[in-house]
Amino acid sequence: TPDQFEQFRRQGEFLEYATVFGNCYGTPKEPVFRALEEGYDVLFDIDWQGTQQLKEQAREDLVSVFVIPPSMQELERRLRVRAQDSEAVVQQRMAKACDELSHWAEYDYLLLNDDIQHALGALEEILRVERSRRSRQTGLVRFVQEMVRKG
């Protein structure tokens, strides 16, 4: 409920939260931290406001990907086809789309969603590359250091 959401927000239980098109969204901290501790990647589907909040809390362990539609016309078509929103909400989303797109430069990667299979493959490649970063390979770094030490 809105009251519960506000209570959780005040208590700092959200990793990120935002009000978007009149709806409140938030990600509870506990399940995310638990998944990360278990070695899982966590994928968020959030807007630029949530991404900014995550950057403030977890910049070193965050990989941000901005998904771009192939055109504004295609974005509007997709919003209508999914039939989740009223006409008024579709119009609101389209009116704010340029503002949302203006945040593209704040992200690590840009992903053009012109074909779902291609976009999924590109996202998987980003994950593979990011998992291979030296800073994420703590066990492997120790392994290499031990090899060097033993000569």
C-alpha cells in the first residue's frame, strides 16, 4: 500500500525507489544483498532515478546499461501492444520519453533494442565482460599471485 511503501522508504529498507507516472517503485535491500552474497548477479529494470541512487550506494559493483528503442514510433507501438497502460499513461510516457533518453550518457553501456534476440545477446556479452574484470576476480587474483610467488 502507499502507506507501507512510505514506511519502508522512511526506514531505509529500499536500495532504490522512485515515483514514476504516479506509481511508486522500490527495490528492497535485503533480497538483493542476500543474492549478491551468494554470488549471483542482480539485474534491475529501473529508470534513471533508481540508477542514480544505486550509483550512490554501490558504484564499484554496478554495471549500468541504458536500453534504447529503435525509434520513438516503435517505443509508442510497443507501449500500446503490451496493453498494460491506459491511453493517458501511454501519452504521459511518450511526453517524458525524450527527457528519459537524455540520461543515456550517465550509463556504462548503451544497448539498442531493435531485435530482442540481438539485444539479449548483447546484454549477455556485457555480463561476460564485466564478470571478467580483474576487480571481480578476487579468487583468481590470489591464485595468480601464489603462482608468481612460487615462481
